[in-house]
Amino acid sequence: MLLRSERAPSFNPKRWELWVFAAASGCFLTWAAMELVVPVLPASVLPDVTTAPLAALGVNAKTYIPIAIYFGLANPLAEEALWRGRALPLLAGDTSGAAIPNVVQAVLYAGFHVMPIALMFSDLWLASLVVFFAGIVFGYIALATRGLMIPWALHAGANAYLLIWFGRFVVTGHL
């Protein structure tokens, strides 16, 4: 089993400005998708915040802060360590081409998100496709930089905006 190789991405926080730029980029790209693209989509693919089962799970204004902290920071780090730090190097092995292993890890990554997506969206196809493409981008960046810092910051930025977006419904009681 591969524990660490030269190709394996690692967490290397040497340049804080890259973290900030990547997190801001993830937040901006997610804002663009949610505020510019989502309003023009058919209603069937939009989040169903009025009947979403999140409220049944106990999500409310009081419980949202610790949930947001976890999903904004810890969860992206854990997912990047698992999918790009462990699964991608295992799939890529010692081969020079990593395109197919990157697509495979992105498919697995999207599959991993089906249940959380189902808690927020009535139709899974579009949100799953977005997560799949995010997995490809995060994987490509992890391979190109040979690190997890930039994918983690992008992932955290994207999650941060999604948490703000869904937080509007939690705070106003529309969840």
C-alpha cells in the first residue's frame, strides 16, 4: 500500500497568500454559480428549502454555527485528505498519466456526496455533476501543485459560500 510517494499530494502550508487567494476564488466561483446561474435554472433543479429534511435533522439558527464551522473548515480538509491525498495517489500509482485516475476519484467523490445533496436538492443530477467537476478540478490542482493546500482552500471557500447561502434560510426560519 502506498503510504507516501513523490507523486502523493501533501499538506504544505508554506504560502499563506495562496490559501487566501484560493479560498476567495472558491467563494467567488460558488457565488457566481449560486447567484448568477441558479436563478435562470428551471425550478425543478433548485434547492427545495421549504421541505428540505435538514430541519427534521435539527438544523436551526442555534445549531447552524457549529455545523457551519465544521463544514466550512474541517470537512473540506478531511475530504481533500481522503480523496486527493489518499485515493488519487492510490489510483494513479506510478503511472505518468493521471487523467483517468483523476476522473475515477471525481466519480467516487461525487458518489460520496449523493446523500448530502439529496438533503438539499430535489433533483440530484445537476448538483452531482457540479460536485463531479469540482472533484476533477481539485484533483488536477492537487496533482499539479503536488499538495493539498490549494484544493483545500478552494473547497473551503466553496463550502463557505454554500453555508452562507443556506444560512439565509436557516436564520429566517424558512428551512
